[in-house]
Amino acid sequence: RWYSPKGAPVRSYEILDGREADAGGWHGVLLNARLGPAFRTFLHRVDSLVCADGAVNRLFDEGPHWMGGAEALRVAIDTMRTPLAVVGDMDSASASNLATVTRRGGAVLRLQEQDTTDFDKALDYLERQEIDARKRKLLVYGGRPTRLDHMLSTLNSMLRYERSFGRIVKLDEYATVEIIPEGSHVVRLAAAHGPLPVSCALLPAVGSVSSVTTVGLRYELRHQPLAFGVCISSSNHAESREIEVSTSDPLVLWTALPRPKTTVTGKAEN
């Protein structure tokens, strides 16, 4: 019933490879977490940037290390289409870094309410901007893999705003994560995902999924229901660069990236 890949939209990750066909039109959101090598890829792939509160400290304090110097970071930021913005309750952003943003013509939006996260606030800010609907694609960098509560909160924010943007793709040093809406899709992996097979997982985004069918995975799903406490597709592997996914309900697609993973301190972050 749900399996109809012919003419299905392609959800390509080739933005990570810098492919011209997929470059441009991606808006960046930087989360407050330690930076790593993938930060350089992230910053070179987006044409606007919003920092979620303390992420602005990461940008200016750690960013030069990963960009090859403060001047390279400045050029990357200054050549974006829109000025840098910082959004959040500002409980962690330093006064000096906020001053740098305003001095460069950027925006600082202080929102004190505590019913939403700084990531929510950043997404709400972007949702309210005048952005061409064809370009409402977000690449989100960061996250804390050692904090399950933060990981779930990030997924919750992505799910809340999934229908407000063309796509929301989260990137960190370990994986890409995306909410796949109901329907049929072709997922095109990037060279950056490393050699095949690529570790991946399909998880229910809300409650349960009535039916999932896939082509291109080691452990294929055939009209498979998914639900936590019953069955999820973890520890799976993509055997092809293109995966076909047909789902009755939203899914979380987690796809691993190769690691050597060191942070700005030179220590691995597990």
C-alpha cells in the first residue's frame, strides 16, 4: 500500500560533499556543543547562520581552530547572504561575543521565556523570516551525544518544525539525522558517509509507524510496523548509495559518518 518509489522525491545528502547541484540555499543553525572537523564542512555549505545562544561562543572561540584561523572564519561568515544572528535566552552567550556579532552588523534576539529550547527559538526565528519556500532547507550542526535528554530534545524540535521547512538535516561528528515524513522517498547518501555498507537506523518519530518498506538495506523492511517497545530498525546497514523508503508515518533516519573524531581539545568525544 505504501510502497510507490516511482517518481518519489530525492532526499540527497550530497550537500556534505559540496556538489554544485545541491549547494546553496541551505540555512545553518549552530547548536551549543563542542566543535569538531565536520564544523568546517557545515560552515562552507550554508549561506546563512543562526547561533542558538551559547553556540556563538563555540563559533568565535573554537571556530578558528577548525577553519584554519580567525581570518578564514571571518571570511566564511562575512560572505554569507544574510548577517549572522544569535537567538536564545542568552544565559550562556558571552557579552564579548555578542558585541562582536552586533559590531559586524548581525542580530541578537534575546527571548527569556523558558517553555522552549534555544534550538526551538532559532527555528522559530527562521520560520518568521522572508525565505523563498524552495530554499527553506536547514543544516543543523552540533549536539551532545553523551546527553540523551539533549538528543531527544533536538529530535523533538526537528519534529515540531519539520513541516515548516523543506528539510531539516542535523550533522555532527558521528552521523546525520533527519525526520523522514510519511510517503515514498529516495535517500541518496553522500561520499562523506564513507564506504559501503553504511550503518543506519530507522526509528519511529511519533508513537508508532504502521508500515515501512525499504530497498537498499541489509535488513530490508517489508510493510513492517515499527514502535518502541515492539520493534525498531537499529544496527541496519545501507548496501547502496540510494535507499528507497516508503513509510506510513514520520521516521527518524540516522546514518553514521566515518570517525576519527577529535574535538578542539584533541580528545575523542564518545
